[in-house]
Amino acid sequence: MKITTKWGEKLDKNNPLPEYPRPQFERDSFISLNGVWNYLISKKETEIPEHFEGEIVVPFSPECQLSGVERIVMPDDYLYYEREFDLPEEFIKGRVILNFGAVDYISKIYVNGKFVGSHRGGYNPFSFDITDYIVIGKNRINVTVTDPSNKGAQCRGKQTLGGTGIWYTPQSGIWQTVWLESVPLTFIEKIRITPDIDNEEVRITVFTNTAPENKAELVIVDGEKVVAELTYESGKENVVKIDDMKLWSPEDPHLYDVVAVCDGDMVRSYFGMRKFSYGKDAEGKMRLFLNNKPYFHNGLLDQGYWCDGMLTPPSDEAMIYDIKLMKDLGFNMLRKHIKVEPMRWYYHCDRLGMIVWQDMVSGGGKYNFLCIAVLPFLGFMIPDSRYGFFARKNKEARDEFTAQYFEMLDNLYNCVSIGMWVPFNEGWGQFDSAWFSERTKEIDPTRTVDSASGWHDQGIDAKSIHCYFTPFKVPKKEKRPVLLSEFGGYSYQEKGHVFSNKKFGYRIYNDKEDLNAAYKKLIETRIVPAIKDGLAAAVYTQVSDVESEINGLLTYDRRVLKFDPETIKSLNAKLKL
């Protein structure tokens, strides 16, 4: 059964997702390459095909409805893209950069028939300087993609050939915005912003593509008020005092604007003054802290799948709808589960005030149900240095995961709303989590880490528990913060709004009133009392249904809220410290 979102129904295939894709690093120079491309899926490998079989709407994967293709790319397939674009002379300032938000998984890029470069990884952005390959007027871009799907050990999340239950339809190819920008010969490559509320200051480093002696100007603005103006050197950290500091929180998501200028290149960004940490409350219980005060994280698992766009949101409005509705219902956190979103999603969390726990995308060898899922429930916690138990014998795959994890941290570092990094989930592909935790905290001391969410606890960071089948209780004598990082998963199938006739859930209800009553009982009898016992956070599964997994507050098409909103609001009002 095909279902659609209201945003997908209104999609302009010639101009999908037209917004500037990178709000924390925004230039006026922008040409979107989203829209109609040519495509070919073939078993034959070549550089540039002689013919194509049809049209595809980029940035939607060929597997999803909104692409117009709806065909699965197999591990031995080659996916070819092609489109022409016009490059006006007045657009070129010096260098021309081709940007990809994300392409799954291995891509090769050609411009006007010449090989530009390649990229490996399905969830992080990448760019190429194509100045030497372009001409004024008509140009042609070709992209070749291969994707091993679940036949490889790469970071892939829940994408699985023949997926059902908690495993979903695989997707491949371009799935985030493709765009061009032009920059001067000397330009800004990156801005790194670190808030320090304890000293009422922010540390800002601007990196340019040339020598560090390049001078640039930096302006920080609060509304209409200029907070600071300074000249800086590339690569040098600048410490800026923030007088009358205003803190960021879900209740008051205050943001400061930043403008950086260097040799004619101007970039706009922003930041929020906030701090995420662990600490003891007045009663000596370990809590999550926001801005040095105990703060209960009341959240939802958010997998970011869409019935018509799969991993790609059908529009900017669709992203806003999910975030705003969950906040209106009284939640203050979303755990972005085994997915990295387009940058605009984080921007909306920043400005609307929604805390984010950011998972790394899982990977590794074949999922070993016995080792990963059964042994923890029998009381066996295996050291994750034993790579074989976690399907991590392949050193090349471990190195690839490591590189992509820290690339993700670097890319998302400035996102104000991210409060927790989650490198591993439920033991799948887990390895050396203590090292990942320490290295993460060295790189980013402004956030917390849940290094082993769920099952294979290594005794570091927080006590992170997934509990679906047994009554939850806060472990006695636990000296770390206790996070109920997954629970609930109560399921109800809303007829006319389902992906298939298959049903998956941890408890399935056939009556909506029974569903709501069970949810109310769960929150009132298990979660509310647990907060008094020391529970620091709770993450209900989940925002929306995903394919046959029907345990969302919303249906997969986002057309029906299965729960009574006033009941949810009243319950969430109790989930506070």
C-alpha cells in the first residue's frame, strides 16, 4: 500500500528542497542542483554511460516514491546520474565549489567528462573544487554510485535488503542537497564555535584555505545589538567575552548571530550559550545538567524516516512539523537514532529549542543476535575489545567507522542543540567504546557521551538502559547517571495509514483507547516514580511509525497522531525535576 505525506504531494520536482542547506555556514553564493537528473541502474561498470533509462528527482534515493524511480539498487549494481547546469559568468568570484550533503555510499564525480574525485561514506557531506573543470555556460555533471547495502561492513544503519520489523528498505545514491557556490581565491573553509558559559565567553576559530597570516573580520550580534567586533588570524582561537550573557535552553532557545569576512568571502553563522554535563543534585543523585543545573531529558527516539522520501525529508516544512509538534506535546529532546540528518534539521532544533542526542550510524559485519542481543539479558557483558563477538574483526571497517564518526562530530560540532553523542547502540558493531568516549570528550568538553547505549555496558559514562519487556527500575547503588535510553514501543496500526500489513511492536494494541490507557499507566507507574529514584532521562520509542514498525506517536505518513495530545501534555508536565 502506497502512502504519502502532505508535503510530498506538493513536491515541485524541478525545485525540491530549495532552501540553503547549511545554515551554520551560509553564503549568498548558491546554485541548487536539486531537481530532475537522468539516471541508469546497470550491472556494467563504466565511467560515463552512453545512455540513461529515465529521470530521477534529486535528492531522493531511487528506492523511494519521491524520486520517481522506486527501484532498489542491489550491491552489484552501478547507479549513474547525469545533469546539465548553467554557470553564469557573474556567478564566478574566483573558485567554484561543488557540494554534496550526502551520497550513499561510494561515489565518483565527473564534470564535463573529467574525473574530479571520489568519496566513501553515506552520511557526511563532502565537496570538490571544480574550477579547473567548468566553463561559462553549459556544463555537465556525472555521478557514479555503488552501495553494498547490508552485504558490506560499512556504516549503514537499519537499511537491509528484504527488511522487516526493525530493519527497513535500503536506500542508495544522492539523498541530500547538491549545490554550487563560488568563493574568492582566499576563502573561509570552516568556523569552529565553542561556548563557555562558566567564563561567560565564546571561543571562535576561523580557518581559511591559505596561510594563517590572512586577516579577517568577525562580528557577533545579539538581535540588533553588536556584541563584539574583532580582527583575527586564520586558525587562531579568539576568546570573546559575552556581556549580559543569555543562555540557550528548550524553554528559551536564544541564539547569537556571527558574520565572518575574509578577502571578499562572507559567511554567516550563529551560536548558543549552553553547557551539557553530568552532576549530582542536592540529594546526591547523578543527573544530566543543562547550564549547570539538573535537567531531565524527556525525549523520543527519532529515526527520521519518511514514507515517501525515506531518509530524505520531503520538505523543510516537514522537518519543522515533526520537531514543533513534539515540542508542543511537551517533549524537550529527540534522540536522532542511527541517522545523520540534513543540516537544516539541526538548525530547526537550534532555533525552536529541542535537545538532540546524536547517534552514530551503526555498521559492522552480520548482526549476531546471540552475542549482541541474548547474552546481555543472561547477565554476560562482553568487553568490546573482543572484536569477534561484535562482528568487528575487520580492521579496515573499524578504521572507516572511526574516521566517519569523528568526521560527523566535526561537521555537527557547532549545532547548539546537540547535548549527547552516542557512538554505539545495543552492541551492534561496538568496539573500544571507552576510547571513543575519552576521545570524544577531549574534542568536545561541552557535551555528554552515552558510549554504549542499551546492552553491552562497559562501565563508563552513563548507565544506559533499553527496557521494553520488563518493568523498569533504577538500579540501586549505581553511581553514574541512569538513562532509560529506549522504552515503550507500544504499537497500534492505524488503517489506511500503514506501509504494509505487517505489524511489529513490543506490545501491540488493537484499540486506540487501550493504547492510550497503557501509555498513561506506563508513564505514571514507571517513569514518574523512577525520576525520584534517580532516573536522569527517558526516551520513548518513537516519533513516527517506520514501515512495519508501528510504534510511533504519529503514523508513517504523519497524518494521524495516535495518542490524545492533552494526555501526553499532562503526562510530560510530570516528567521534570
